[in-house]
Amino acid sequence: MQIINSPAEMQAISRAWAKGKSIGFVPTMGFLHEGHLSLVRESKHNCDITVVSIFVNPSQFGANEDLVSYPRDMKRDLELLEGCKADYVFCPEASDMYPKPYHSWVNVDGLSEVLCGASRPGHFRGVATVVLKLVNLVKPDYMYMGEKDFQQVAVLNTMLKELNVLTRIASCPIVREPDGLAMSSRNTYLTGEARQQALCLSKAIFNAKLMYKEGCRNVNSIITECQSIISSHGGETDYIKIVNPNTLLEELIPKDDSRIILAVKIGKTRLIDNASITPDTL
Ligand code: PAF
């Protein structure tokens, strides 16, 4: 496994990769968990070369968010990636990714402004910008991303398509803890009672799927039930919506391909989760 810090070196290496070799890329902010590792394994399975980036991207954090406290453990991350036989790990410095003064940003209108984008203005501008930069450095054929960040995948799919970037996103299923909690680096913030309270996200989703399975097609009834599960666990709902999976617009009547998607605060920790409303397993 080769570790690369300099963007110029990353670009020189990716330019030298022989044509005909498939390149898989897993962008991460580190503090890796089984969800990330499942993406690395998927890339290893499908591509000739697998590159993982570890970069806590400052531009996707708002002024009052957790950029400084975001969990980091580079030594452990590198050990885990070595164990998965990743070929390259790209870990640039913020000063190399955003040399000062910095001017160039990517906006994906519409999709970036709803759901998480409404609560975190500028978040998806930061995500789209850093991902386009990373894609330009790594030049992957496929980018492996988790469905937990459903809106992120939608925003980035649109960006790649509309900016004529040939990289395609392979979105992979959410990996959950045995009790249903979707894996996230931010779960490390959940101590004691908060860890139990956090189960309200998957419980609300599971209940929504059950209601749909039993024939309920009333969006308000489904959402009201979700809200009551969340508040009875001490969670604070940011949003709960049933949306079209492509446009992220709210559905008036849920359909088999609709997505139930939510963001909830457990104390100071903001968590997200989503699933298809169809009654398959979580
Ligand atoms: O999903 C993440 O970890 C980040 O948003 C990403 C895609 C690595 C961009 O910083």
C-alpha cells in the first residue's frame, strides 16, 4: 500500500496508470468503520487499482459544526486499509487542497438546497468541490459511496453527469450495527444513553416501512408516527421526508421506489439515515 500526501504526486501517479486498468476510488474523511471498508472491498472486487482518500474537508463544515472535533485516527485507518489491501491512500493537507487565496467552487443547484442542504447551507458546495478536485487527481472509473449519504450521492451523480465527468458512482448499501444503527464516524460521539436514543432513527424508518407494507399511503400519518418514535426516544427531528429518489422532491403519495429520509439530533450529535419505503429488510 502506497501513501501519497501531495496532490501533484497523486495526479502524476494516476496519469501514469496504464489505459485498460480500471480504477476504483473510495473518498472518505477517515475514522473508518465497516461501512467504509465494505466500499473498499467492493472496489477491490471490481477494479484493478483501489485508491482511498482520507481528508477531513474543511469546506463542507459550517461555522458552528464539528470540524475541529471530528474524529481522526490516521494510524488505525492506515492499518485497516492495509488489512483490506487498498493499493493507494491519498491523505492531502488542507493547505494543499485549498491554497490561499482560493476561488473555485462547484454548486449543484436545487438538490443541494433541500433536506440536509436546508439545515447545512454550503455543505454540498464543499462536498461537490472537494469531490471534483479528488476525481481530477485520482481519475477513477468508479467512485464507491455509501447510500447512507443518499442526498450526497444524488448531488454528486448530477455534478458528474452535468459537468461531463466520466467517473461513475457505485452506491453501496448502508452497513448497520446489529441493533439497526447505521454506521457513521460520528457514532463515536454517542456515549451512554445517547447510543440507545440513536436507535430512534432506524426504528422510525422500520416502522414507516411496516406502515407502507400494511397499505398506508398517507404521507402525513407515516411521518407523524416517525416523529413520535423519535421524540419518545429523546431525539430532536431536523427533517423527516418521503421523497422521489432521483429529484429528492417530496412525494404526495408514497410509491415503491420512494425513499424515507431523515435527520435527527441526539444531544449535539446530528445523525442521518434513509431507506427505500418498500418492505424489504432494513
Ligand atoms: O462522505 C464523506 O465522507 C465526505 O462527504 C466525502 C465524500 C469524503 C467528501 O469530503
